[in-house]
Amino acid sequence: MNNHDIMKSILPQTFMLQQDVIKLIPDAKPRNTIRLLDQLLYANVMEELLLNHTDSSAIDALNFDLLESEAEWSRVNYWEKASERTVLTTVGANLLIRLFKAGYIEQTKKTSSTDISKLEAYADSLQDLKIKSDLIEMQLKHDVGNDLQRSGECKKRIAHLLEHPEDALTQELEYGFLKKYAYAIGPGSKFFKFAGAKVFKNVTRLKTNSGKNTHNYVSIYWITPNGVRHGDQDNEPYLNRRNDPNRNWGLGRD
């Protein structure tokens, strides 16, 4: 397997975040460095650099005429926990090395260290990253398997409790489980007793301003025998113009 094939097989979260790779260069200016990478990866590289540097001899020596695969694999974006993350691959790290040695990466001090051994080590770590990626992938598959197993066990347990609610356990007084159980009982607002607690599922339906669609706001809470309340609070859902009596818009319409 060549380096390009290895690169394609590695999970993006295995690589270092872009800002962390830049920090491997002593005192590098992060914003300026990212801007330079943008020019290289998204713009006409040679034209952009030649516009800003009258002496093109150093530029010619750098071989900034990136191949398509280099431009594609230097930087990778992916989503994690509803946030987009940007990583620099080992290809991107090698690109930074060339830029640094050519003097294009600005440092905050003239006396800043020129030791980029940490960056060079990361750029040369593709084989180690492949091993790390394989371990992460194995763990993810294991987690998915456990989730599916727990999901299947949860469905079996809920099916049993629907037939035998008296078997409910105190440790099952947990938000995620009660929410699934309440939905299994049926649609709409519900009240039921569960392991000695009183459980409430409240469903509030509000029409959109146009009246064409309806949104459901669901809350789940329970009160234990000692009177302590758990779960969602009684927060009023956001009232739009159609549903807010103070604005009195849309009243009398179907």
C-alpha cells in the first residue's frame, strides 16, 4: 500500500488539528500561517505568491505547483459533536516544512527558535497514524455493536414492562429509558406509575405561523415517593405569533 492509499484509509480524527500542527513551529503566527495555507490550497498559488514577492527565485525553488492529490490531502474537514474540525495531514505538515524553510511562515520574534523537529516527526508519522486509525476504527465498531446490543435489550425490556409494569426497577427511573417507555405506551400526553414513581409525559402541539405545520414539544418528568421531582422542568415552549394570545394573531383561523 503506497502513502496515498494509506492516507485515504486513515480516519480524519486521527490527524492533528490544524492549529495544533501550526503550534509545532516555534512562535508561528497562526492567522498568517492559515492565510498562507489558504492561498496555497484554494488560490492560484504561483500568481498569489508572485504578486507579493518581487524576487521569484526562492518561489521557483519551492516547487509550489501542487499536484491535485497534494492539494486535496493536505487539509481535511470533518464533523464531530455538531462542530466542523479541520486537520492537517502529514502531507500538510510537509507543506508547512517547505514553507518554513523558504521563509514564508512568520514568527513573532526574530530570535525565535528554528527547531521544527516536532513538525518533521509528525510529517513522518504516517505509518504510526495508520495503526492509531485502525485502533480507533476497531473501537468505534465495538461501540456501535454495544449500542445496538443495548438498543435491542432495551426494546425487549420495554416490551416486557408493557405486559408486566409491576416488574419495573428503581434503577430504570432514568430519563432516556423513561422517554422510550413513555413513547412505547402510545402517542400524546401520558401519566403512569413506574417503580413507585409518578411519571408524566406532556405533549404540547403548536402550529406554525402559517398554520400549515404543527410542532410537538415533549417533556418527561417523574416524582419519586419522597416528593422529589426529576427530568424536564415546566418550561413554556416558545410562542410564535399564531400561538401567543398577547399578540392575538391568527386566532379564529383553522
